[in-house]
Amino acid sequence: MWLGIGLLVGVFSGANAQQTLTIAAYPAVDEIAKAAIPLWKKKYPLVDIRVVSRPYADHHTAMATALSSSTGLPDVMAVEFGHLGRFAEGGGLENLGDEPYSIRSRQLRFVPFAFRQAVNSSGVIVAVPSDIGPGTLLYRADILKKAGVTEAELTESWDSFIAAGVKIKALTGAYLMANARDIKDIVIRTDTRSPGAVAYWKPGEGLYISKSGKIQVDSPRFVRAFELAKKVRELKLDGQINTWSPEWVEGFKKGTVATQMSGAWLAGHLSNWMAPETRGLWRAAQLPEKAWGSWGGSFYAIPQGAKNKAMAWEFIQMMSLTPEVQLGAFKSHDAFPALVAVHDDAFFNQPIAFLGGQPARLLWREAASKVSPINVHKLDTVAEEIVNAEMDAVLNNGKSVAAALANAKELLTQRVGR
């Protein structure tokens, strides 16, 4: 049973009318919420759950509109990490660190980096983490074997990763990765602490903009990320395939792409619907150069204009602080739990058939414990668009890395100054 906070004393006692709590979510958070309804109804039989589901992009657009207009607000809204910055700084969400919520007192129950990501620049806790995406390198063991490449060669450093890709392409014809942009995405987000590695990211630093407002897109980590991506493209090691496109899925099915860096959840997608016929051919490893990073993660927040805040908080506690719910979501939807207590469950030790019997959850648990938090900023999504446009200019049009990053900094500086 999740922890109550005394908000409900007298609110629902003796009520005869059926109540409805509205949850706005995106796949597969919507399915996870629906699966928890039976447990919810055991405690609150007179409170129904209505899950409003929209596609990922549509959901976040709808929530931004609802918050800005204070109309059509749900009681609980799910937020993916990539959109957390603009919502966290927008001022439309409840402060869950203060009374009557006081989630700060239970901070140690969550994976540290995930909890920290829900704190805005003013120190306000605007959301509670539900699941996380510890970074992993998924690779085709059969392709590596054919190329005579070992996992150690693939992961020792980013340079060895690219060198391994040259061998893979020459001996198998498979691309090292789907898109060179992928290596940029992970290098700017990871904390490398291995001896001799380039320290291109400081724990707690903002991704694109620091807490003090300093633009960071021309920092050494961005320079290195762009240079590595450029090298991958120059060596023709990527298929120039966009993520989530039909070609991306086909590359995994047909074995024309040898590796993919992503959150641990991708292994579940590959197994369940993307490429189930490749069962047993994939393996998981830590990211190259002992880098620790994460992809995505889901959070729950309460809009300030929500009508049923007391019930909304009870629902959020159930979803984020109940081991039964957290473990169930992990087993059914590969939603890696943000609740630390679940990480000791025997389920982590079980072999994963899709990964050739590898107990890969142990790798992902280690990664989750070492990821450093990235401070969010309201312009993160804008900064990402600007940086990606400049990355494409480097990869596709031959623009120099220095010119691209200088332009990205200029454009972002203009936005920050507005």
C-alpha cells in the first residue's frame, strides 16, 4: 500500500457520488496507468480513473496548451524527460516538495539522478519520477562474430568503437549505427569517469544551458560529440537512417545495422514488436568509454489548476512509490523502475532470452546507479532543435564543426535574451 499524506480526511468519507480522476498520458505510460486501476479501486472504489491517451508528441503539445490556457487540464499529467524542462520552468505545476505533498522527505527512495531532474532552477520539485532509461549499447553478436570484433573493442573508447565499425563494415557490409547523430546525442549527455577519458561533462551541469544561464553548446563536450559524429559519417559507417522510421526498424530486422545506443527500454521494443525474429542475436553492454547516461524517463505532475489534487497525489504515490506497481510496469512494459527498493528484486537476475540469456538488467542497474543528473531548462527543446539543425549541416553539407557550434550558440543566445 502506498503512503497517504492525510489530504483525504473527510474529503471522500461518506461520499455517495462516483468521482473521476483524469490522467493524461502517452504510450506506454497510458497502459501502465490502466493496469494499475484494479489496485487503485481496492482502496478508492468510488473514484474512477479516466486515462486520456494521445501519441507522444500530441500529448506534450496538448499539455503545453492546457497549462498556458488553464483549460482542459487533467488531474495528473505524465511528462517525458525531454519535455520536462519547459514544463518545470513554466510555473503551471504544483510544488510537490512542499506541504501537503512533501515528496522531498522521500527523495532517497528514488534513483538519485531521476529525482534531481524534476527540480527546476528555483529548487521547486515539479514532478515525481516513475521510470528511467539507463543508457546501454545494444549490438548484434552474430555480426560482431562474423567481423571478428569483440565487445571490448566496441566499448573500450569512442575511438575504438569507430575503429570496430570500420572492420564491421568491411567484413559484413553492416553499418555500425543507424545515424551518426546518435553518437552526438549520447556524448553530450554522458558523464565519463574512466581513467584517461576526456571529461566532457560535469555532473549536475545543464545539457545546453547552465543554471546560471550560460550557453554551453560550444563547450568541449559538444566539440567532441560533433567531431565523432562527423568522423562516423566520413567513414560511411552510418546508414543515415532516422530514428523511429520504417527504415530504422528494417535495419534491425535485416541485420544491416550492427549497434544501437539507447535506453534499456529499446531491448523490450526490439523483442516485443520491432524485431522479434532476431531473438538471441542481440547482446547488451555498457556504453563506450565507461560513459554513463540515460535516455528519457517518465514523470508524473499535478497542474496547479487540477480539480482533484488530493486524489491526484494519491495516484502519483501509487504509481511511483508502490513496489508492486513499479515492478509490474517493468515486467510488462520494460519501464525501468525509478524506485530504488525494486532494484533488489530477483527479476533483475533473470536471463533475457532475446539477449541470448544474458542477465542484462544487472548492467542497466549499474548504469542507473552511476548516471549523474542533468539540470533541465525551459529552452531545452528549442536548444535541441538548433543543435540538431547544425549537426545536420555538418553531416550533410560539410559545414565546419566550429562554425556550426558558433552559430548554434548565437541562435540560442538570442532566444535566452528574449
